[in-house]
Amino acid sequence: MSARSGWSLALLVVFCLFVTIHCKFPTLDHLKPKASEKAQGRAVVALLKRLLGDRSTEFIVSVNTSLSNDSLDVCELRSTTNNKVVAAGSSGVAVASGIYNYLKYFCNCHVSWSGDQLQLPRPLPTLTGVLRINTPHRFRYYQNVCTFSYSSVWWDWPRWEREIDWMALNGINLPLAFTGQEALWQEVYRALGLNQTEIEEFFSGPAFLAWNRMANMFKFGGPLPQSWHVNQLYLQFKILERMRSFGMIPVLPAFSGNIPKGILRLHPEANVTRLGSWARFNCSYSCSYVLDPRDPLFLQIGSLYLAQVVKQFGTDHIYNTDTFNEMTPPSSDPTYLSAVSRSVFASMTAVDPQAIWLMQGWLFFSDASFWRPAQIQALLHGVPLGRMIVLDLFAETEPIYSYTNSFYGQPFIWCMLHNFGGNSGFYGTVESINSGPFKALHFPNSTMVGIGMTPEGIEQNPVIYELMTELAWRKEPVNLTKWASLYSARRYGSTEENLTTAWKLLFASVYNCTVPHYRNHNHSPLVRRPSFRMNCGLWYDPADLFKAWRLMIEAAPSLMSKETFRYDLVDVTRQVLQVLTTSFYQDITDAFQKQKLPELLTAGGVLVYDLLPELNRLLNSDRNFLLGKWLEQARSLAIDEKEAQLYDMNARNQLTLWGPDGEILDYASKEWGGLMEDYYAQRWGLFVQTLIECLDSGQPFKQDTFNQAVFQVEKGFIYNGRKYPTKPQGDTYEIAYRIFLKYYPQALKRL
């Protein structure tokens, strides 16, 4: 080799290294909108019409991909001489989120799960020059595989349409699209030779499909009716069409190795592992069968399924599947783990050579003792660098990128998980989410390609999701105090000082959990089966919550016409009563331990016969807190009474026992009208009554005996057949004010 050719080779190596470092993951460049610029523009026009009615014509919309030269979305807005606003963006999502930014910061408007505040000034406020909004994040991801069970399981098309509009307004361009996949699996299983009984014994009921898909469980809550498959397939076609019309890139499902038992009948030679039980379920509903990805049958089934997905749903070349979710792999040998991920990826590329594997990084946190650096690196490096994107699922609390050198070179998305099970209850980590994405972006050799939200359940704490989506378009953290003030003004269309102060208090306390490693399951005794071992800890000073409550009550009379305010008034009062329940619980246990019957009767009586019924009345006064609505949505998907009863059981069980015998009891707790009266209050009533009887008879309290008795109450709720209000009842302000007069003085005394 000549010296010159040696230098050429060295320069080539340096050039390749430069490209690798500075041109992040060129293999992701093919992930881009499918819809034409005109189609994306039309989608935004239609969204604005749904949102603003006739005033939507005051916005002139265009999509022009050449506005961005680096795959990062941008929107430019300017005013015309006739009081219109021209919005041009690099995608439909960019235009929609640019307009929403204008609506928020120039028109004081707000859109949320719990209502809108859209009093647009007339004429529209004028922009001086060009307002340019852009993002440093290639992807803005949304949803968790669990969200489809905890929140959207019973949604119809109008509710999906509303959610996709919300996604577009908030800049989401990489949404999970998991609806309807069982219909395709059914076809694949039939083609493989399974009979209908074997298929039906595999699928779980609708409310538990997320964990059926992840190989955690099967059968429970099923079988899935054929009408379910038809309905979900119809929805998925509409969901995908609408997502793509905005320029979003939907993430579709792929095969993880989870198989029905019937596969063993057809392929007794297959290398199949039967897992251990999951989450205290016995093996009649868990201990799933998992096909070894190295077995040739894995490639056959995986590619057969993905071919069906691509045929029916089209493709945007990105697929999600999760191996070993909350399951320990059979071997920790790095060679084995690399072979597994290599085989899973091969089943994707066999169908789509451009496939990108999107994987939730939850397993690295949930089973940290197994997933040491060597094991994590082995699993990740079984896939070529840049062909996998890892969701750092719980990064606001447990960032994995920080101790894996940015997932050992694989691109990742910094995600906020925030909520487990769709629990009610105020919670947030505003300081962490305000700084976390920027730290990740500036981490040495960062491979971060996006920002995301991965809540297990939605339709709660809307303020946290608005902050999080906005951070995707920021170059630096926001001033949280100022941001909270502006949020209050646009959520209510009011600059009332009481409201601004209330939100500042909430942001600095209940919404700013700084406890290391804190997981936001709602630990409140209110929504837990009563015992003497309940978690009463708070991460904030309740005095701040009580003060915010008083300020909102004082501001309430002139704001009750605003749905956003009514929701927040119910929500803050609910949070106060949740805290007070803990105080009464402590009084009850104290009185019992000191054998003071009068004090026990007083504390127990107030809780069971006044506080909880008042809370039930308050929740029933707002459409967003109705058990009846959840059950009505479930039953509405049925084509006959048998199906309606199956869906009703699924809907009730998930909220309460979560399994036939309370295997994941109270995990998906909701503070809803109806549930408060017939479930939580009944349990507390039985607990207090049992303690009174123990004091009367001189017998000790036995938790096991109580658990058996209260289980009958819990199971009774699931099968009581009772109909609950589906429309709000009562006057929210009157109820909230009555509760305030009764309980605010007590709240202050208990500080």
C-alpha cells in the first residue's frame, strides 16, 4: 500500500467517524410524513374548524416541508393587513402546534382533556414581524402500551378524533397506534392452524389487552367477541388515516414471542418457555408461553404477523414490541440476549427492510438486578446502531440513559411517565421535567432524538401534560412561577389574582415532588383496602393545598360557567378530601389502639357518613368524574346483553380488584362518583364497623379475617348490575362551598 493510499484510508475513517458523530442516525431519515403537503394542510384546516367554528377562517394554513432543512419541525406565523394569521409549517403537526402556541400566548386560550377555554379576541391579536417556533427534537412521542387499556379501551371515533386533534395541537408526531391488533392476530393464528377455542382462550378481555400483548397474562376477562375485532379494526383504520393526515408517524405493533398454548399442539418441537406467574396471578391466567426468538418458528410467525400488519395498516417503518416486560429472561448470558434482539429485529426486516424497532426501556428499571450494564448492552447491540429507538420511559424519575452512556449508542427518547394506572390525584415533578430533557440533550455524546410522554393512564393532571408538550418547543427550561401564572390566565380566561396565587402554590408543592425514586401510585388510604399498615406519607405541605383551595373557592362565583374551572374546583376539593381521609384514618387507628370507643365512633362516623358521601355528590356533579360514563361507554360497544355484561365486568374489575381475586388490587384506582359510594365508602364502613365490634367484644382485629369479608364487598360491586349517573347531577359550586364551610376549619386544625 502506498503512503498516499494509506492517508486516503485514514481520511476516510476520520470522515466516517465525523458523519457518525455529527449526522445523528442517518438510518432514521426515512421516518417522515406520508401525506402530501396539501393533505396535511387540509387536515389542519379541518381541525381548526372543529375547534374554532367560523373563526377558523381567520387562519391561513400551508405546509411546506422545505421550511426545515434538518428534519426538525418549524412553524412561522405572521399577521395580514386584514387581521388574519398566516401559519406556514414544515408539517401538519408543526402548523397545528404553532397555531396553538399563538392561541395560548396571544389569545389566552386553552385546550385540554377536561374542557376548552376558547374566547378568542376579536379581531385576532396582531403579530409584529414573523413569529418562528421550532423544536430541537426530531420526535415527540406519546402513549404507553398500557394507556390503551387504562384509558382508551372504550373510546369511540369522536373521542379518538378529539385525542388526535389534541396530539396535533401539542406537537405529537410519533404516536403509538395499537388499536385493532387482535383482529390480525386472529387471522394469523387461524392461518397457522389454531382452532377458535385455542384463540379465545388466549386473548384476555378488552380492559386487560395491554398485558395480554406483553405476555403477562391471557384469558382473564375474555373471550373477545367477534364484534370487538370488527369495531376495533374499523377504529384503527380511521385512527391511522387521521394521524397520517397530520404528518404523524404512527408506531405499529410487532411480534415479541408471546404465543397461545395451541401452538405447542401444532409444533411440539418448538423451543418454548413457560414463564412463571405474573403479579400474583395463578397459572390459569398467567405463566404465558414464550417462543424463543432463535427458533425458526419465531421468524415464521413474526414475519407472517408483520406482513399482515403492513398489508392492512400500511407502514411508516417503525414498530413496537417489548421482550421481557416485567419478566426475567431465562439466561443472563450476553450472547443469548444479543441473539434474542437480533432475531426479533430479523422478523421485522424480513417484511420491512427499513424497519426501526421502538422499545420501551421499562424492563431495565423494573428488573434492575438482572439488567446490569453487560446485559443491557448485549440486548441493545443485537440490533444495528440507529435501527432501534429506546423509550427512556420513566426518565423524569429514573433516567436510564445517564448510566448506560446514552443506551450504548442507540437513539433514545426522554420520556415522562408521570401516572400509573390512570390514578386520580394531584401529582407532578415540575422541576425534574423542566430540566431533565435539556440535561439529556447536553449529556456527553447524547443519542437523544426526541421527547415523549408515556403515562399509563391519561385524563388527569392536565397542567403537567401541557407543560411537558410545551417543553418540546423550548430551547431552555421555563420560569415555572411565571409559567403557572400564564397557565391559570389562559385556562380560565381570567387574570384573577386568587387563581394565579393558587396555581403558584400548587406548582411549588403538590406538583413538585422531589423525593428520590418516588413512584406515583396513589397511596392515599382513601383508595386502598383499609388496614393498619397504610401509607400516609405526603411529599408536600398540605397547608399549600388548603390555601389554594380557599383561593379557588373565593374566586368561584364568577367562574362557574367555565368547564375548565368547574373541573379544577372539583379536582382541588377532591384532593383536599383525600388528604382529610388520611387524617380521619389516623384518628380511627389511634382511637382503636387506645381503646377509645367514642373517638372511634366520631372519626369513623364523620368519614363514612359525611365526608365520603359529600365527595361522591361532588364528583357526580361533573361529567369528568362519573363512573356511569365509563360503564356506559363500555356497554355501548356490545351488540347484545351478554357482551354488555362482559364489558361491564371488565370495566369494573380493572378499577377495583384487577384480577379475579384482587391480584393487583386498587392499582387503577379512580376517584369517581358512584365508585366512591358503592366501593370505597362501603369498605371504610365495614372497616369501622369491624373495629367497633372488636372493641365491644374485646377481640383483636384480624386483617386476614377482614380481608375475606371486604373481598365480598369488592366482588359484590363488580356484579351489582347497578346503573350509575351518566350526566352530571347537582350544583358543583353549592356542593363544593358546603364542603368548604364544613371541612376547611378542620383542615387548618389538622396542620
